[in-house]
Amino acid sequence: MDSFFNSQNIIGIILKWKVQLVVVVVAAILLSALFSSPIFITPLYKSNCLLYPSNIAPYSDESETEQSVQIFQSRDIRDSIVKKYDLAKHWGIDSSYKHFESTLVWEYSQRVRINKTPYGAVEIEVWDQDPLMARDLINGMLDAYNKKIRYMHKEKFGEVVLNYNYIMDVRKNYMDSLKNRAEELGVKYGILEYQSQTREVLRAYLGTGGGSVRSAEAKGMKKNLEEKGGEIMMLLEMMRAESYAFSTMKLDADRALLDYNRNFTYVNVLSKPFVPDKKGYPIRWLIVVFSTVAAFFMAILIIGLIERSKFRSLATTRHEG
């Protein structure tokens, strides 16, 4: 027995049931056009943006692009965009609904897409029923991203600045204590500069023969230099070392303060978001074509099964007769 689903039988079925098939095709076209219309499916407009991250340093082993994608997908940016543009109301989500939060998050994930391109850029796509809103949401995300990175940098460099300020205060206090001790030795013992004073004391002491008032003063100064000279030399050396360390640390602290106060942007926009003038979803002609083709082949299948059932019934009747 020949198969009912070979090419000859299919052609025969089409010719025999052509009126019914035409009705099915026309009905599929009309119904798919109707159900893909704005009455049933809200048309969405797509705006997109292409960018490269800048002025950031990656964490761990991720790239700058991967870090940017993670930040764009962060809850902080999502919540700020939802609040700024009142997206729950705009998308018609009832705030009293039991699953309001999860519904809003799901809707956001369907309408906002952030991906890394094969060339290392970040692509942002936003779908919305309002073309102007689609563009504005991307601009809002870029602004929120810059604020987020700026906050993260200020938080990080703020800690660095505080640490530098603390350490510099400790060093400054230590330098002041060295200076105060050196001044105390100078006032109390008359020691101002060890090497030059030592030469003058020896010259005065040896030149007087040891019997004059000047010789007595030289002896007193000589005694002071012997007792406190080593300390003053150590103080002067420590003050020079601390002064050098302080100045070096001051340069690093200034760099940290510069990083803290910088007001950079953190994206290089290659393709700016735009206001779309043509809807991107749904593509009605595709829906109509696929629906019509599917309905046609389904009708062929059902008709074939009907014809086969009839053939078997007829064969059974003849066999019994």
C-alpha cells in the first residue's frame, strides 16, 4: 500500500482539499495579522549604545569591559533608573501586586540588555513602547554608571587620603619633637652647629693657653660639646632623614588627593543612543509568514490523516464484502 505522505499523495490532497486549504491560509493570515497588531502585542522601539570603558582599573582577572558590564548590571544602577523614570508606572506594574518586585526585575531584564561585543566593547540595548524613553533610559544608565564609578573611586581614594594624613601627622609630630629637643640643647647648652663650634672652641682653647676668661668659656663649651655633641649630631641627622621621608610621602599624598578630587567620565561612547523612528518588535510580516506556513502544513497533516482513515475504512469494508 502506497504511503499517504509521498509527494504524489500530497499534491492530490492539496488539489482535492484546495478550497479548505485556501480558507485555512486566509484565516491564518488574518488571525496572525490581528494577534500581532498593537491591540494584542505592544510594539516596542529599540535604542542602543556602543561604548568602551575608560579611566578604570579592573579587579581580579576580569577585563575593563567585563567590569563595566557587571557595574551596568548592578542593582544600584537598576534601582536608580527605575526610580528616576518611574518605570513601574510607565510599564503598568501595580505596586500593590504581591509579586511586584520580582515582576519589575523580570520586566527590566527583558527590556534592558547589556552585553560584551566580540571586539571588547559594551553594548546597551533598551526596548520600550516609547521611543523617547528608550533613548533616555540609556542616557540615564550612562549617567548612573559615571556616578557609581566616581563614588567607588572616592570611597577607595578617600581611605588612602585619610591614611596618608594620619601618618603625615605622626611624622610631623615626631619632627617637631626632634626640633624642640634640638632647640632645647641650643638654648641650654649653646650648641647650634656641632662641627663649626668644635673648630672654634679648639681654636679658642688652644690660643689662650688656658689662663684667661675666654679659655674658661672655651672649656665650658668644650664640655657641653663632649656631653651633648653626639646627641645634637644624631638629632640633626634624624631631622634630615625625616624631612626627606616627609616630603616623599607628601608627594604620594598629593597624588592620592588628586585622584580623590578628580571628576572624570568613565565611558568613551562610540555610538550614541538615538530616538528610534521604527518599531523593532514585533516583526509582523515574520509572524504572519511563519503562522501561515505552520497552519498550512498542519492542515495538510490533518487532512492526510483523515484521508488515510477513510482509505483504511474502505479497505476493511471491501475485505469483509
